[in-house]
Amino acid sequence: MANIMIRKSDKGYVFYMPKRDIEDSITSMEFDTPEKWGGEIKLGNGGAYYIEPQVAPERLPYSVRARRIDGVE
Amino acid sequence: MAALTREETEALIQEVLEVYPEKAKKDRAKHLMVNDKELESSKKCITSNRKSLPGVMTMRGCAYAGSKGVLWGPIKDVISISHGPIGCGQYSRAGRRNYYIGTSGVDSFCEMNFTSDFQEKDIVFGGDKKLAKLINEIEGLFPLNKGISIQSECPVGLIGDDIEAVAKKAAKELNKPVVPVRCEGFRGVSQSLGHHIANDSVRDWIITNRDGHPFEKTPYDVAILGDYNVGGDAWASRILLEEMGLRVVAQWSGDGTLAEMENTPFVKLNLLHCYRSMNYISRYMEEKYNIPWIEYNFFGPSKIKESLRKIASFFDDKIKEGAERVIEKYTPSMEAVIAKYKPRLQGKKVMLYVGGLRPRHTVGAYEDLGMEVVGAGYEFAHNDDYDRTIKEMGDATLIYDDVTGYEFEEFVKAIKPDLIGSGIKEKYVFHKMGVPFRQLHSWDYSGPYHGYDGFAVFARDMDMTLNNPCWNMMQTPWQEKPAKSLLKDPLLKAA
Ligand code: SF4
């Protein structure tokens, strides 16, 4: 589990992991509605993380715990 | 047009890598690439922020350098103690030329070296008592300091001193922020982690200090982040922002004060110049205080124009008009600068190797002068920096990460740039090779280079270096072809 921060850019969600200074675009997010948000997220570099599905944050950026599924060095 | 074609550049990389043993070769190959503007992400082509290879010459510094030297050092009314043996602080003292207004030793302390000067007994018995004593001494001798930061050097982390406890106690006694910073040099692979640690310490000990306090806001409040006022850079930037109607609340951290930093959460927009060293705190403020941040670039009129408009787009028409007014006001003087220097610099090739920002930020300024950056690299950049660099640089140019002394020399020999911009460690090597060189860390005792005023200085300095007549005198006399006048010399003829 790692802390990540999700922010919004003009191109969509951006993933940022402070611990390892990894910034990347989020290419897909499993759930992206106000009621259910998160699930599996895929990154531009091919990595994948899992965020416990939850109510969408009121505003971004938003720090959240995420589990690594795959990739990212 | 790059200096070499794509194939030639690739061949050059292969040739240079040839001397390394197999394993080292494999490792270094990942840090060198030929630029391809089409790429969206640098990830597959270049590896960065990795431990330097043992046995090669790296130009990197340590985490302590990143924290004390870059972020904490320039805050003028905070005394930063170099906690540990004396060398780390003394050999880096005042080297970055962070200008400030104030009286050294009275209310400003950037140039001084405060250290706990560890001796053997401190290593054996711990240095906490000494640190506490030192803090008291500082308070007695320099009562106008607004806060103290403790910058740990390697031994402090190794012996496990509890500087946090000392700091907490001292902060209570003095009623001032006393910030322990765990930036021991062995952490991380370069100074980059030091920036991060320093940002985190600001987050934990400084930034929330004035939450809930009254502050007279205006809708035009901004903060300059990541400008260290090297040679007066932040001043040259600040006047432009003020001229367009913004109010600059804080400068992080060149010529900055603790109070400014504490007031930063009240601003409307954070302006980030050095992304590498201060994105962390910007992100934090964005999340916690809902302050957006943008990167801007004040090198060269083209980029300044772009940046001023980008900054203005966050504000109302008054500021937008202000930006246009500023651009218009400086355009004639910038045109004059370009008219003067461009003919002397046109078509010249530059290779850069700097810290974490300038290799990409100065590209625009060189282009304004008709020059071309044919190779660029960073000491401690991360992949997101290279993502940004790919777009700035020309196709087929050479990009090198944490370049080794050997590689850099070989690249220069093959590419033959007209000018190199890098740091003091590289300067004399290239001078001796007969290549014009400017220090792009400290601006070679010159500056500012930011802003419109800075560009005039920048252009003059590049011309002064590049077209200096001394470069024609590099040939040793005995290798020189006999000059004509000598042959005609009647005395010689007679002999
Ligand atoms: S690596 Fe350690 S000992 Fe060396 S300068 Fe940095 S803090 Fe000091």
C-alpha cells in the first residue's frame, strides 16, 4: 500500500506517488462516477494500481491509499 | 538542425560506451538517448534518478546539499545549522550566490556558516547536547533570527541522534520555529531527495503556522516558488509580476523570509519556476489550501511572453491587460538586445548539463539568440523532467542523464559545441580543452538571467564568452605554423 495523490490536468487524471516521485497520466479508472470512484487505475507507463472504490472526492487533488497491482518500476 | 544526424548520434553513444565493462555499459546505456520529439513519455528511452555507477565521475551532490544549499540556505532570516562535521557546510558556504537584502550577521544569515563542528567525542557520545547548546548560543549572539533549521549531515543519521527532540524543546524555549531536517547526505541518489526532504520539513514545521490567523488578502496575490535569487533572478522576475498588477507575497526561497513562507497559504496562485525542487510543497498546498500552481519560464523574451500570458489567464482582465502592457513595454528593448547579439551568436551550438531545470528552461533563451542547444542533460532530474525536455529540444539531439566526466568530454569532442553551459566542476576541464564555457548554476559571477532585464545580461554574457579573443590563442606556440611576419624577418632570413 502506498500513498498516492490524484490531481486533474487538462488531459485528465494525473497520478503522483510522493514516496517515489513518480508522476504519470492515468489512462483509465474503473469507476468514475460521483457515487463510486476508484477501483483499478491504469497508468501511462503501463503500471496499474487499485484504489478501494469510494465516494468521489469533493475536490482534487486528493491523497488516497493505493495498492500496486502491476508494473511501475 | 542538430549537429549530428540521428544515426551519427546513436553511433556516438555506442562508441563512447565501448570503454565500459559489460555491466557498466548496460547501465549507462539506459541513461543516454537521442531525442525524438514525437515521444510522449521519456520512460522507455531514458532512465533517471538512479544511483550513480561506482567508479565513474558523477557531478551530483548529496541530500544535504539539496536541502541546506538549495532550499533552506537562501531563507535570509532563518539560521541553518550544518549539524555534523565542519566540512559539508564550510565548503558549500555562499557558493550559490543567493542574493538578499539585509545586513549579514544581524538580520540575514545566508552567507554565514553555522555548524556544530562534530569531533570524535560527539560521534561517540552523541551530539544532542552540543546542538542544544549551539542553539542557545545562536539565540544569544543573533537575536534577530526568526527561526532555526537543523540540517543533518551524514554522521547525525548514522549515530541516531534525536534532533527532533532537541528541536521541539528549543522551539518551546525560544518561541520560534526550530526545524529538524533529516537530510543526511547518504539518503537518496542525489540532491533531489534533499529537496523533497526539505519540502516535507517545510510542510511539517512551517506552512501551517499561520492557519486561521488574519491576513489581508487581495485577489492578486501570488507566490514565487523555486526561484533562489541567484545573481538577483527573483528580483528580475518579481518586478515583471508586480508591473502587471500582481502582488508577490512570498519568494521561495531566494531573498525570502520565514514570514513570507508562512503567509504563502493565503495566496491565489503559486508560480513555480524550479519544478524539480518545489513541486512537492506546491502539490501539498494545492491539496490542502486549494491553491493551484503553474510552471513558468522566465528565460528569454519568447518564453517570458508565453509565461506572462499563462499567469495572467488565471486572473481577470486587469491583469491580462497588465501582462500585455508589460510585454509591449519591454519588446523594443528586447528587440534591441537581439539585434545586437544575434548576428554574433547566430547558428552557434550549445551543450548543457545542469541540475534539474535549466537544461530545458534556457533552451528558449538560446533560441531567441539564434543559437541551438544540441545536447542537454541533468544531474538529478526525474522522468517527468525528461518528459518535459523532449518537447523543448530539437530532434536527434543528444540527451544524457547523470553524465559521467568521461562521457561528457567524449561527447564534446565529437559534437564540438561552440559553448558549454554547466557547473564549476566541469568548467576548467573544458576551458583547458579550449571550449568556451559558462557556469549555469551560479551564472559565473554574473546575473540575473531571469526576466527581461536578465535576458540582456544573459545575451551579453554568452557573447562575451563565446566571442572572446582568447579562444584563438589556444594553440601552443611550438605547434603553431610559423607566422608570415616571422619568415619575412630579415634576421631569420640571414640565419
Ligand atoms: S554526503 Fe554527507 S558528509 Fe558528504 S557533504 Fe553530504 S552530508 Fe556532508
